[in-house]
Amino acid sequence: MALYAIGDLHLSLGADKSMEVFGGAWQGYVGKIGTALSTLNADDVLILTGDTSWGIDLTQAEPDFRFLDQFPCKKYLVKGNHDYWWGTVGKMKAFLREKGITTLDFLHNNCQFYGDYALCGTRGWFLDEENKAHDAKMLNREVLRLEASLRAAGDREKLCFLHYPPLYQGYECPPILALLMQYRVKLCCYGHLHGPTIRRRVEGRRGSVDYTLISADALDFRPKKICPDLQ
Ligand SMILES: [Fe+2]
Ligand SMILES: [Fe+2]
């Protein structure tokens, strides 16, 4: 039993937005993801940190859910900025139940547990100087979601999974960074950075928190092992 994470699979099996058009690392990406996921065991846990499916609604995302569901490990999904299919957790869970998809669940306004660890997370947000009023409102909502998730973790060791990076070279998001410090998060995994922007990643310790980028093309489409095996 081990904990893994990866973001930005950008699957498009029911839509017409295959990332193959970008070539390079994205060539054959679905095959690469399949090969990597087939090495995980049924008792492993995989966090998917957003931009999982290009589907515009649950029906269009269903082939991507089925693709993921063929691999038996438990998967917890965080919302990304391109997950247009995302609805209320109740609605999403009802859809999966109705379709017999059993290995997908959500990390949204809650936390999940992995041994003694609490898995917390939310999409996060960018603070853009040009769009300050709108962004401040969206960020505020995300800060509340993250705090709800961290609070639900109680005293457990906290691992945090965000879609948007809370910091990278030339940018930081102070309210998110403050929460991660306040709740003594040990590790923060984030996605969203692709291609040339990957080089702006922040890796390693800042303050008391370790950061790591786990977008799929940064990991060559192989989930990163986050925690050593649990007995
Ligand atoms: Fe992405
Ligand atoms: Fe994204």
C-alpha cells in the first residue's frame, strides 16, 4: 500500500481535445499513463490534482472515468481549472454510482485519510494584478475550502494537494502559503504547470513546507510516490 499523486492527465477519450496535438512529451500520453497506472496495486491510493478530463460534462468525461477505473487503486480527484464537468460532490458521486464506477472519489471541502496522514486539498487560485476584484473573490472561496479541508484533518500529519501552484518563480499566493504554514502542512503537491513553464517550478523546502510539482508532463506521466509503503 503506497500513496501516489499526479496532476493534469488531460484525458480526452470522450471529447476532441487530445493533447497529442502538442507532440513532444504528449505523444502517446494515454498509453504512457496506462502503463504507469497498471503498476499500481489495488490497495494503493492515487491523488489526481486536477485537469483530469477535458469532458464538458459528466457524460463526456465518462470514458475518462472508465479508463481510470480499470486500474484498481483508489483515486481521489481534486478540481482543476479545465475540469468543466465538475459539479457538486453529491451529483458526481451519484453519476459514478449509477455507472458502476467504483474507484473514484473526491477531495473537495473535505479531507481523506491514508494511514496516519490526512490528505487535504483544493483547486487553489491565481492572484492576478490585472483582474484583482474577481480573483480576490475566487481566491477567498478557495482559501475557505482549503481551511475546511485542513481543519477536517485534526491533529494528523497533513499532506496538501492543490491544482494551482501556490508559488513558482516570480509568483506567490500569500493567503494559501500562510494557511499551509499555519496548519503545519508537511508537503504540498501542485500541478497546472506544463511545457516551458515547468522550469519555473519551486521544488523543496520553503518556510516549513516542502513543495513539489506533479503535473503529468513534468513526471513523464508516471505518478510520484509520496509516502513509503504502509503495512
Ligand atoms: Fe493542466
Ligand atoms: Fe490547470
